Amino acid sequence: MEKISEFTVRRLSNYYRILLDLEKRGIPTVSSARLAELGGITSAQVRKDLSYFGNFGTRGLGYSVTELKNAIVEILGLNRQWTMALFGAGSLGHALFFHEGFREDGFYFKHVFDVDPKKVGTKWNDVDITHQRNAEEVLRRDPVHIAVVATPPEAATDIIELLVRAGTKGILNFAPTQLTVPDGVWLRNVNLAVALESLSFYLSM
Amino acid sequence: MEKISEFTVRRLSNYYRILLDLEKRGIPTVSSARLAELGGITSAQVRKDLSYFGNFGTRGLGYSVTELKNAIVEILGLNRQWTMALFGAGSLGHALFFHEGFREDGFYFKHVFDVDPKKVGTKWNDVDITHQRNAEEVLRRDPVHIAVVATPPEAATDIIELLVRAGTKGILNFAPTQLTVPDGVWLRNVNLAVALESLSFYLSM
DNA sequence: TAGATTGTTAATCGATTAACAATC
DNA sequence: TAGATTGTTAATCGATTAACAATC
């Protein structure tokens, strides 16, 4: 397979959400031009993105909403369950754990780790909050696909190292810490401050 | 001023955080090569990014950590207070409201809006939670620089419209809704599902 | 001075867009 | 068939990197 850029993958996520909405509204087909309009991009971009993965449309007619949605579900790997472990049971961790959209997409939390003795031993839904010192052992015994790091920045580096040792292959990091991972491990950073600072930059102009 | 890309602005945010850390560790100077190493990019990229805004270094010696940090603070507009309004007092809104890093950077919430009668009338710290139907009036009387939207996706479109009417110029949107704003209004989207779907895509390969 | 490192220009790389033959 | 729209190639645009003169 030709190398797929992160840009393309992010747009696929967007097409997926747009198609879900069209399907809910009972719209049977969509053209690349309409999909582009709804996504705020060009129709050439839409067709180019899809062309990496196959031919999903019909010339003259466009795309079947349901078929294209199902194809993107396959491409993004959303046709199965993804297990996750949460590090950090603070307010951000809480928001992520209880975020409806994740479970609907097939992502669900199996483990929660924290260092706060007041939290360790309690439960969120039916998931125990475990002390972080046991995380490596727990994840070796009962691995997850993805770890979500929502701890203070100082804690993130150690957590990444234990995750690599435990064999976790996907990491979503919310801590504003520069992290590196070996080949074969996928790391995505979400930095809330960066988005705000981009606004303050453009608002200052 | 030459047009500055969003890529450059995001890297400036990163340089800022790296420089804060170097300063805290008492390191007086840094070269573009070292800054690049810490940020996981190339030294040419660092020098190019900075060159849009001025000459901050000394040939042969590199950059003064404190001076460069202060210069970036100016560039990003972090040398002042930014007022914000939060829409949606759910668990994500709660996490954002109580997020330490924002206030440290000069961003703070002045208003919180929600539609839940159980929440309206209560307070977070010293900020009243107000019914969303009064948001436009409140924001006209007491405007903010930035609105943060952490509501269900169905609510986002109406909120964006009221914000535009109220004259709010910066919007940080967490709702997975395709939104458009007129010229002069800056919108940034943060979509948590997109980051996870990018992981599931690459993990599926 | 000699070594180090910036600031900037030119070259490269990769992503987006335009254009159009294929075809429903 | 005629009009519409895909899939793909080539052209364009913009971002990154290499290279190096300037200079501390």
C-alpha cells in the first residue's frame, strides 16, 4: 500500500462523521462535490483520498452513503472493539472515561490507573481504579490496544516507558511533554494549550 | 507581515514549552540544533520559524533561553489575559474549566453556560453557571475573547451563530460538528475521536 | 584567529488542485 | 444519447530541508 499521510487519515475520520449524519437523514447517495462542501474542502481532495483505498463510487452517480461509510469503517479499523487503559483519574481522565462517543466508535476502557490513594480502590462504572505502580503487571496480564495518558506532564515519561515495556502499541497522550517511542509504537499527542495559543496568536494580529 | 502558517504557530507553542522547561532547569542558552532535538524536528525548521518574526539569536552562540522565551510569549500573545466563556458544563467542560495550565498561560473563564436546570444557578469557583438562553445578552454586556464549546454536537451550530452575533472573535470547538464562521472570526476544532481513529487506522495496518 | 552557529536563499519534497478521459 | 461524476495524471502550491555566507 502507498504510504498514507496523517492528513488523509484525519479527513477520512471527517468523511465518516459526515456520512453517518447523511445516513441518519436518509440520504442515499452523495457526490464528491457535496461531500467536499460538507467537509469544507475540494472534491478533488475527496476523490484523491478515497483513491488510495479503492474505487467506491459510480461515475455519473456518485457514492452510496451506506457503502462508502462501511468502507471507511473498514479502513479506519472501526469494525471491531479497541481496548484502552487510562492513566490519570483526574478531571480530564474522568471526561475521557465517560465520553459517549468513544464507546459508540468501539473504543472502551478496561483499566484505570492513578497514584492518588483516595481514588485507588474505587470504581468508575465497573472498572477498578488501580495504583499506577501495578500498571505494568496488569497490562502484561491483560493487555490493551491503546493507552490514554491524562496525567500531569512530569509523570508522562515514566508511563510511556512502562507502556513500551508492557508492549502497548498505541498511545494517546494529553500531557504537554515531548515523548519519543520506538518503531512499531504509535503515539498521538493532543495538546489543549496549543489550540488556545493558536487562537491568541491570530487574535493578536 | 508574511503569512504565518498554522504549522509554524503550533511549533512556536512547542518551543515555548521547551524553553520554559530549560529555563526552569537553569540552562542559559540553547542552539537551534538542541531546540530541534528536544522538539523532534530539524534545526533549519527552528531557524526558519523564528526568522518570520525577527533575529533572536547570536551567530556562534545560539539563543538566550529567557530572551527567546519572552520573544515567543510576545508573538503568541501570552503577555496578557485572555477571557473565555465555556459552553457546556458536562464532564469535558468541567475538565477544561479546572485545567491548571490555561490560567497559567493567561487564559481564564469568566462565564459558564449550560441548559441543565440542575446546573444553572450553581457555581464553579466564583463563576455562576448561567442558562444558555441568556448567553448572547451576557456576552454582549460582558464580552470575552474566546468561547470554548464543549456541548453535544447538536447544540454547536446554534451556539456558533449566537457567538458570531455577540461579536466573539475566537472559538475553540470540541463538538464533532462541521462549523463555518465569517471572516474575522477564528475557529479551532479539537476532535478527540479523530486522534483515536488515527491510532486504530495505523494499528490495523 | 578558529570553531560554532545564525539567518536566509535555493533546492527538494510532499500535499493539494486542476483537468480530463472513462464511463455510468 | 447527453449530462453527470468518478478515478487518475499532471501541474501547482506550499512546507521542509540543505547549504552556506555572515558573523559572533
